[in-house]
Amino acid sequence: MKRIHSIAFRATKAECLDLPETTDIIRHIELEPVTLKKYKELVKQSYTELSAGEVTATNILTRLLRLSQLTGGFIGSDDGGKIEQVSDAKLKALEDILESSIQEGHKLVVIARFIPEIHAICRLLEKKNIGYACIYGATKDRQEQVHRFRCDPDCMVFVGQIATAGLGITLTAASTMVFYSLDYSMSNFEQTKARIHRVGQKNGCTYIYLIAKGTVDSKILTALRNKADLAKMLIDDYRKGANPFAQREVKAVSNNAMFELADRLKELREAKKAVEEELKSINAEIDEVEYRLSELMISSETQNFTRAGTMFCLSTTTRASAAAGMKEELFDALRSKGFGELIYETVNANSLSAFVKEQIAENGGDELPDWLKGLVNVFEKTTVTVRKAAR
């Protein structure tokens, strides 16, 4: 593999990308009395079965799986036969969200874990004559489904299975994502959220979690948001003598303490926003002053000068950017040539410029190699570097 950089460092997505803020909304769902009774019976049964055998991560998550299926409205027989729908509580909550979103003209992404849930959601959309795209395990035309959601104004909803629709697709046509149900994978959770919160998203992103009140849904979401090991957390509960599948009692919290922290958080966020706005203004002024200074230095043929112990030097560098409308084609070309590591959500401008400069040098030093022609714009940028003058 060709060396691209002599020095590498790790940077997080938040550090590299200027993305809009995100908001989490937990919508608690009341299961029907009959369903809640079935759920409590299953909790008791699961605990009894667990106590009678070896307590392992596999055993505990297998039993948790059945409880998760039930909170989504479905339960299967012990012999793996017919799936029975036992609740439509989450479906009704989703219907309310859909109506609000459609009325406002906003597209929506709905994510679920289980196939019966996916089918039920799609039936609801068809009943309400809402255009939708869908990706789950059996879907063959995945790119066509994504393209339809992104480009067809009549396709208002994207329905995806968390295990199969959480990677490699862009859903920034929507800025709201509903988690109908969750799986236990932190990677799946973060990657799925990133489908709408990525480069190209102009609006703040909202994540709505449909959580069946008093069920394992809350434990699963808490573990994912805290980046905790769910199986270990449940095993620890069991070893402390608690039923790991039962919902913990919520400790009473002083409203005054909560309100004080909320007010302080609001103050800090507003202060941060003010600082960010001021920083944007300062950066804009820096760009303007630097440009004017560089123009004066060029016109007077001044390469550098020293003032008050500081040296100001003209510096010209080769810069590169994706050609207009050719970003995806550039990404495909980089991947096909073995340079996919340059891409993380997007291509960093400095990395692309350094890479293109190397490619020009390897191609004789005068022009781009044929495979990059038409995909990138190459230009010279003159800046003024500022450093302490040598004594």
C-alpha cells in the first residue's frame, strides 16, 4: 500500500465535522392491560428458567430477546411456530408521529429490530397511503430504495431494520429518526444514528425512542446511551439478588435540583452559542485581513518581513477539492484504487490536498494522473504564515 502520510493521528467525528446538534426524545408507551399481564408472566418465567440453569451472557440475552419482541407487539410460540401480534401500542404512537411529520412536510426514518415489526409498520403506511422505502434482511434493491427516499418527494418514510440499514447509506433527506425497537449492539446503535447525522445534514437531528413503560426497553436504551455492557449489567443485577428482567424502581428526585441544573445547562448552551458566533466572526475577519495583506505583499514583491518580533511570510500551497457534482464519483475512484482510508464520512481537505500533490509528483510533477482528471479541482492558495522571528 502506498504511504499517504508520514504522521497519523486519531480524531473523532465530532472534532472533524461541523454537524448540527442532536436531541433525544423518549416517548413512553403504555402497553394494554392484557399485554402487560403477559409481559409480567414472561418476566417471571424468564427469571425462573435463568435460576434453574447456568447464568451466562447468552442465556440472559436469549430471554431478554423474547421480552423485547413482546414490547414491540409480537410473541412467538416456544416451538418457533406462528408469530402472534399481542399489542399495537407502539404502532399507535408511531401513527401519531407520522401524522405530525407528514403534516409538516418532513420526511421520517423509522428503525426497528424485528421483521414482524417492519411488516406491521409497512402495512400501516400502506393503509394511510404514505409512500415509503424499506430495507431489511431480504431486500435486494437497497440502493434503489435509498435513492427513492432521497429523491422522490412522494416517498416520505424510510423503514429500516437496525441490523441491515445501519451501514453505508445516507438518509439526510430526513432529520428525525424513530427507534421503534432496539438491539443490544452499541455499534449498530451509533452507526444507525449516523445515517441522518452526517455530512450534508443541514437541520438539527431528533431521535425519538418508543419505550414501553416498565419494561426492558428502558434498560436496553440506558445501556446503549451509557455505552455499557448490557449482558454484564444484567448478570450483575442477578448476582445482587434482583430479577434482571424487572424494571428497577425509580428513585425520587427533587424537582428543584433538576430545575436548577436545567437552567444552568440552558445558560451554558446559550453562552457556547454566543462564543461560537463570535468565533465565526473572528475567523471571517482573519480571512479578510489575511487576503488583503497577501495581496499587498504580492504587489510589492515582499516575500517576508519582520515586525515587533514576529515574521510574516508569504506561503503558496497546492490545494485540491472535489469537482462540482463529482464527490461520490471521487469517493468511488479512491476506493477502487485502494485509497478508501482517506474517506471518513467525507474527505478532509488537507488530506485530499496532500494526496493529490503526491499523485501529481508521481505522475511526473506536471499534471494529475488520468484517473483523477475531472474528479478534483487543483489550485494554488497563497496565505500569510505568522511565526516568532529568530533572534
